[in-house]
Amino acid sequence: MFEGTVAGLHRWPVKSLRGEEVRAARFDGRGMAGDRAHALVDGREKRRGKVLTVRQNPPMLTWGAEYGAEVIDPPKPPMLHAPDGWSWSWDEPGLVDALAGSFGMPLELRAADGQQDRGPTVLVTFEASLAALAVELGRPVELHRFRPNIHLATDAPPSPRRTGPPGRRSTSARCRWR
């Protein structure tokens, strides 16, 4: 049996944008309440209607989104924070144009719970796995790149290498909540 602590609890209101660290959260059939409950939808002709992710558009990580760290079950739309310092409410006129201009592509907004990659999940990362990955890559690894909900500091060893390309280490475990 391994022991440890919760080193961080994170919520990502808009899929693939930076999120917020929270002190408490509610977990239910959706995963973490309010997590990835909003998304940007690609408006380009060949990808129209597909959820836009940081894999297709890395500048998405220059934007942030939050409900407010004290909010456990988000009752309202998130606030988005642009890299230039401007803040926008999710339902504010002009947000779509600001995002489209920032990412250089047409897009739409979508609000719906459960937009995680693999259904209602909770993403967990382990400090030992991130540290081992940093050693392997020869550089620090930024936690926000994995967008976990729970980050654990335990006395467990790093996750074993998973099959795949060299340099890819499993740093997370997905848990289904029933």
C-alpha cells in the first residue's frame, strides 16, 4: 500500500485551455463538476463541428478559464483570460471573434458536460512519474500540459513505460466514476 497526499486539484472549465487550481470539488457521474464543460468547436471546412484541442492548436494554452477557486459546483459560465490580459465571460459578445483572431481560425463555442476525451473521467498524475519523465527528457515537465484533475505526491514508484514511441512515459491513470 502506498501513501501520499493530494498535491494539487485542478479543473479545466474549457477543454484544452489553461484551467484553475481549486481547494475542493464535487465528483459525480460526469467526473469533476464543471471540468471540460465548455469547448471550442473548429469552424474550418474540413474539420467543421469537431472539438478543437491543443494538439491541433497549441496557442490554446495561452488562454485560461476559471469559475473561481471557491466554486465547487459551477452554477455559471466560466471567465476566459486572453494572453493580452483581457477577460471575457463565456456568453459575452465578442469572445468568439477574440478567440478566432488569437487562433487564426473560425470557431464556435459549445457548452455541454462530459466533453472529456474518453467520457466522464478523472485524470490523475503522479509526481514520481512526472519527475522520471523530466529526467528522461532532460528538462522540466509542466504539469498543465497533462491537464490532470488530481495530482498526487506518493511514495509509489513511477509508472512503467507504456508501449509507444521512445520518450513517451505513462504519467497518468484514468478512472471511470460509476
